[in-house]
Amino acid sequence: MVPLGHYLVLSGILFAIGTAGVFLRRNLITVLLSIEIMLNAVNLTFVSVGRSLGTVDGQIITFFVMTVAAAEAAVGLAIVIALFRHRETLSPDAFTSLKW
Amino acid sequence: MLLLIPLLPFAGFVANAFFGRRLQKAISGGIACLAMVAAFVVSLVAAWPLLGHGGHPVEQVVYTWLASGDLDVPFALRLDQLSALMILVVTGIGSLIHIYSTGYMHEETDSEYARYFAYLNLFASFMLVLVLGASFPVMFVGWEGVGLCSYLLIGFYYTKQSAADAGKKAFVVNRIGDFGFILGMLLIFVTFGTLDFQAVAAAVATRAPETSTMGVLTIATLLLFVGATGKSAQIPLHIWLPDAMEGPTPVSALIHAATMVTAGVYMIGRNAVLFSHAPMTLEVIAAVGVATALMAGTIGLVQNDIKRVLAYSTVSQLGYMFLAMGMGAYAAGIFHLYTHAFFKALMFLGSGAVIHALAGQQDMRHMGGLKKYLPITYWTFFIGTLAIAGIPFFAGFFSKDEILYKTFVGTPYHHGSMVLWIVGMATALLTAAYMFRLLFLTFHGAERFATAGHGDAPGHNAHGHAAGHGHHGAPHEAPMSMAVPLIILAIGSTIAGFVGVPHALGGHNTIEEFLEPVFEVHGAATAGEAQPVTEPAVPPAIPAEAGHGPAAAGDVGTERMLMAVSVGVAGAGIFIALYFWLWQPSAAARLAQQFGGLYRLLHNKYYIDEIYDAVIVQPIKQVSTGALWKGMDAGLIDGSVNGVGATVQGASSSLRRLQTGSVRTYAASLFFGAVLILGWYLWS
């Protein structure tokens, strides 16, 4: 039996990797992928804590998160395609026209 | 029944105001005249029982107007001897002036004509409310209403700058007086808890007169008197009346001579009991009245505009009425009001006929010798002049002598005063002089007028346009519609005084006895059954009962002597006028040159307008412009509003730099924000 602490550490590492990806990568698709990693880190936390407490709440929430993540990926990818058609680039720094 | 009296002219106003524009002159004028004549007939019917037929005063409560806590003001009309006299004067003379106006205003366009008659009817309606009102607030409705109509009618030729200005001036000056009236009314309500005239009189009667103290009654009556000076053109608020001559001449006759300006006198008569209890106020009223009479008389002597002379003469005669009121000779004051209404309306209408004949010319230096062209106007005007000058057996003689006699011997409310009497006599001399000057300059002597056609003299009003169509060379006599009212008024000016022939001439002072009940409190008798006044159980603490009637008996000799003096004075005045303006016209000019300073002082009306302008109007303008407009409004209020805007703009111009547009910056700030908040909760 793996103790809860291990799961939480793994989850934290995954979340950190995802966050770093969002901030550091220069490709919007990779940024989206990093967001998926962060979501899954959270899912892992839910499931493991749920199991350790002996309830199913964590698993239920995880299903919701997965549904939303799927929808988000669909919308996000569509936006990315639209942006690419517009500017011929996928760097997030190219899209700063919505400023003062 | 009583309600019908003001309602009839009001119906005329409504008809002309809403449909007059599309009506022919004959119809709109006819409606207006019919409304007035009908009101006169109703007034006669209503007043008939009171006119020596054993009737009692009647009251009609139309509806409860204001009811709030202690305050309960019904919209009530009351007809007693005083208001009966007033409604007969207002509707009677008003009708004649309406008829006259149909001729005088005939050259106006249809819609202007209807507008004129709408205003005139509205005025009559308000005036009737004023005199019939049974309490201060109802009177105040009429009081304000006539002020409004006066403004509208003075500024009737509103395209003319001077007329528009004169209207504004009249309105503003009247407002000052109205302010005093409101304050007086409030003080009375606070003191007595009622605003009904009879209830107030009954409450006052239980108090002792404020002979030596300056109590609440004195203050209240002084405030009311401020209102009266505004409406009745007394010093210091007399300045609007001469300027009011910018209006059409029949308006001057109706409003600024016969009716509205007498409202102040009427108001004091209506509250005689109240004023009798404030001897100090009576002193003030008498002094102001006699000062106004003298001042206006002297100014009238040197004015050249025919209507302005009459205007100052009106101010002067109103001064006489206030002198009478101040002496406590209320009946004499009202008597003079009544006779004055006849002869002053007559003279104004006569001057209107002259102006009409000369196509708008108002300057007496350009008249003269009109007697042979305008015989009806001349003879009627002559009768009016005799009446105002105080020639025996014309209307003005009886009323003016009554006032001067009462001034000399005193009344229960005021001791006789030699000084006031002498000033009054001096004014009588002036009156005779300036009125006959007017008569001689206008109707006698050389013909100095330019024949119509190039009659576009300065000072012309709308009648100047008449020059264009169909006026032949010589001045023409007034048409029937104008001549008939003149003749009726001339008859009135001759016989109106016979209701008040003094005992000294073997007559019977009917009018004084007729009016006496109004000026005293005997609650039940005056109030009739309509007014459940708290019975003034105590007979008035004032020595009112002792005074009237018997006082005269012993002084027949005195009265006859005074009468002889006043006739002599009037004769002297006429002689002065004859000498200076008929026999030796150059002597007048020489005298004016010799006393150049005095002449200019009088000609410029004692510079009162200029003084008011310098002392009041200009400082107010400067404070308004410098401090209130530029400092307060533009500086402080606009400044603070604009300052708030500028501050927000400045702050946001630096803050908006945070909005970089870079998605990753936003994400970073979101992340670190979340970390900070979570950290705060975890560590604390």
C-alpha cells in the first residue's frame, strides 16, 4: 500500500511541471498540453485523497474535471487554429493587441 | 352665486385663450365684454340686498382647499359691504374699459386681439377673487394673479424692449412686496392660528392695542403694509407704476389706476381691526402715504408724457388713500378709492383717445389745441380733471375733503395732525396744478402736433403702425365704442361723490355708515350665520364706538372752514396752471431754467431709479457675476466636478499600463495571486 504522501508529492511535481510549461513554452499547443497536465495533477489529488478517506466524492469530481477538460481542449484547439490562420505563428507573445 | 362672479370672466379668459386665435375680433371682443357685463349684473344682484335693503353679508365655501393639521383653509368667498363696493367698481368700470378696448385695440391682428382680451378677463377674474376672498390665502391667490396679469399686460407689446423691461420691473418689485405679505400672513397664522379675516379680527379684538410696545401685531401689520406698498406703488416700491405705462392705455386705466393698485388700500381696509390695534403701523402708513402723495405730485408737475403724468397722479392719489388708512379713516380711504376709480379711469381712457387720435403720440409737447378736434374727449376729460382737482360737487371733492378733514381733526385711532394736513394740502395744490397743466398742454394752446402720416414720433406704441392705413390729416374723434364709456365715466365722476356728502354741507355720509360694520368687530352681526366665529365676548378694548358719527357734530364750522381752504387751494393750483401753461408759456420755461437743479431732480424722478440701480441692482449683479457665477458656480462647483474627473483620469493613465495584452502576464499574476492568498490562509 502506497501512502497518501507519495501521491500528493507526485501530484505536486506534475502541477509544477504543468505550470512551468504554461509560463515557459513558446507554443500555444504545448501550453494547452501543460494545462492538461495541471488538471490531471489535480485529478490525481482528488482520487487519492478520496481513496484515503474512503469516499467516492473525489472520483465524482474527477469525472467532472475530465469532461470540462475535454470541452476546454476542443475550444482551445479551435482557437489556436483560428489564431494560426490569422497570424501564421503560435507564439503567445505575438498576441498582445488587447492592451491599453 | 358668489363663485359665479369671478368665474364668468374666467370663462371668457378660457374661451379667448384657447380658441381666440381663430375667432374674429368681433367675436373674441364680444365674448370678453359679455363676460364682464354678465359679471357686473351678477354682482349687482348679489350686492343688492346689502345696498340698504337690509341684507346680511353672505359667505360661500367652495371647497376645502388646504387642510393640514391646525391649518384649515376653505376656498371661501365672502360678500360684505366692502367687497360689494369693490366688486361693483371692478366689474362696472372693468366692463366699460372692456368696451372701450374693443375700439382702442382694433388695429391689432386677430390673435393679438384675443390674447389681449384673454389677459384682461383673467385679470378681472383674479381681482374679483382678491376682493371676495374670505381669508388671507384666498386673497393671496388673487393678489398674485393680478400681479401676473399686470406683468403680461405691461409687456403686451413684447417685441418692444422697453415694454418687456417694464413688465419685468413691475413683476420683480411686486415680488418684493409679496414677500412681506407672505411673512405677515405667516406671522398672523402663528399668532392667532387662523387666517380667516373675521376670525383674526375677532381674536385681535380681545387684545389691547399696542400703543407703546412694538409687539407682534405691529410687526405683522408692517409686513402686510410692505405688501401693500408693492401692490399700490407707495414709497419705496412705487417705481414700477410709471413704467407700467408701456402697456396699452386701457390696461393702464383698468389695472394701474382703477383696480389692481387699490388692492393694498383694500387689504388694509379689510383688516381694519388688525391695523387699528397697531398705532405705530398706522403712523408709518400715514407718513408713507403723505410722502408718496407729495413726491409723486411734484414729479407729475414736470413730466411730458401724458400717461406718465397720469401715472404719477395715480401714485399721488394712492398716497392720499394710504394717508386716510393711516389716520384710521378707513371709510374715507375706501371712498376715495371708489371715486378715484371713476375719474382716473376716465382720464386714462381720455388720454387713450388722444393717443389714438394722434396715432401713438404721447408727448404733450407735441399736442395742444386738440379741443376743437376731440370735443367729446375734451369735455369728459375736463370733468375728470375737475373731479381730481377737488372742485366742489365733483366726485373727488367729497372724498379728498373727507380725508383731509379726518387728517386735521383725527380719528379714534389717530390724533389729528397739522403737519400731515399741510402736506396733504400742498399735494392738493400740486394735483390741481399738474392736472390742469395736462389739460392745457393737451387740449388748449397752439397746435404742436404733426399731422398723422409722418406721426412716427418717438414713444409710439403699436398705434404707430396706424399711420400706414387710412388716417387722414386731422386728429379724429374717438369711435362710438370709446366715446360711450368716456361719457358714462364722466357722469360717474360727477355724481359718484354724492354718496358721501359730509354733514357739514347738510348731506348724509351714506358711504361711511354703509362701510362702518366692516371696520369693526361685532362678530355675529357681520359674520352672519355662515361664520361660527369664536364670539368676541368682550367689546373691543379700543375706543372705537365713541368716534364715528357724533364726533362730526361739533366741528361743522371747522369742516366748512377746511373745505373752503381746500377749494381755495385747488383754485390756486388751477390759477398756477393757467398762468404758466396757457397765458405765459415762456414763464414755465424760464422758471425751469432758473431752478435748473430742482427741475432736473423732478424731471428725473428724484433719481430714485438710478439710486436703486446703483445701491441694489448693480451690487447684486456684481455679486452674482463675480462671486456667485464665476466664483461659486464656475469655480467651486464646476471645479470640484472637473477635479474629480481629472484625478480619475490621471490615476488611470498610469494604472492602465498594467493591461499589457500578454496572456502569460495575466496567467502569471493569476498564479502568484492564488499562491499569495492560499499562503496567507495556510500560514495564518
